[in-house]
Amino acid sequence: MPEKVLLSWSGGKDCALALQELLRGCRFEAASLLTTFVGETDRVVMHGIPRFLVEAQARSLGLPLEAVFLEEKAGNDVYDQVITEVLEKYRKRGFPAIAFGDLYLEDVRRYRESRMSASGMTPLFPLWGKDTKALAERFIGEGWRAIVTCVDTAALDGVFAGRFLDRDFLSSLPPGVDPCGENGEFHTFVFDGPIFREAVAFRPGELSLRDGRFQDLDLLRP
């Protein structure tokens, strides 16, 4: 019988591909999504996706959603404490592992592994080491659909915010920008794909600059 896995879910393309990768195997079963929201805004950290759209994603995927809320200025200590409590709850429910959509950042992986060792859960990285250009092209070729919700203007021009993640987007990226935005250059919202039961309906809103650096796209109800 496949082992139950909790999946760290940001609502973006990497976690969607990680979920698909888990579903393709026989050893693990992605049985629940875990998403961290900023309490003051009710949106996913960095990605800026409103909770009602993440809930719609979960319904379309047929998976329950575990929502965690943190204050915007909460430090790592608070985050670690809250997440540890959530993981303990799932470990007691028979979830031996948690999966992440990380691709190649060693420091991020080491941090996750150190935190997971304390929780007693095994960290999984289904996409680890895969070529990011090939992953981005696979995402598009398989029929996934996503829109760019946040751009770090210190790494990429803000005009890329609000664009759909398609081949034209990839060909327009300047040299040095990771095709999957793994270094934080951009973040996405996935609204349709091969494992979605139906597309998630939404309406693009206005663009705004946050903290003088991050170009954000507001996502609204249709």
C-alpha cells in the first residue's frame, strides 16, 4: 500500500509538477496539501495567491488542504514552531513523509532536512536535480497553465508579472534567469493541468509594487 505523503503546496508550478511526479510512482500517495498563508492578507507567502483560489485548486485536485496562518513579520522561530506542530499531527495520522517542489538550491534543502529530522518525517524532493529548462518545457508541453503572480524586480523586469507561462514567456527570459524561477525571480499560480479535474476560474487584477521591489499581480474572483 502506498505511503501517505503531505505535500508542501504554494499553488505554483513546481509543487504542481512535484505532485504529478508523486502520482506517477507506486510507493507514495499524495494525500493532503499544506499551504502557509500570511494572516493579515490571507494570501500565500511570496506567491500572493488568495486562499479562495488555493482552496479551489485543492478541490480540483481532489485533495484536502491544511492551511497554516502566520503573521507577516513572523520570524523563522515562529514558523518552525507552527510547522512542527502541524507535522506532528500528520505523523500521528500515519503520514511518514512530506514532499517539496525544490529543484536545486542546496541551502534550502539542508534547511528542510534539518527541520524534518526534528519532526520525525522524511523529506521528499521528487524534482530534485532535474534540468529546469526541460521542466519548464515539460510543464508547457503537457498542457499545464499558469500565470506569473510575482516578479522580483531585482532579478527580472517587472513587465513579466501578469504574463502566462508559455513558450513566448520562456523565450523572452534574459540570460541568467532560471526558466523555473528557482532563485526567486518569479512565482506563479497554476490554474489548470493534466491532474486538475477542472480549470480554476479567476480574473487578473491590478499590478502593484511591494516593498519597492516585488511586482505583484492581484488575482480576483471571476
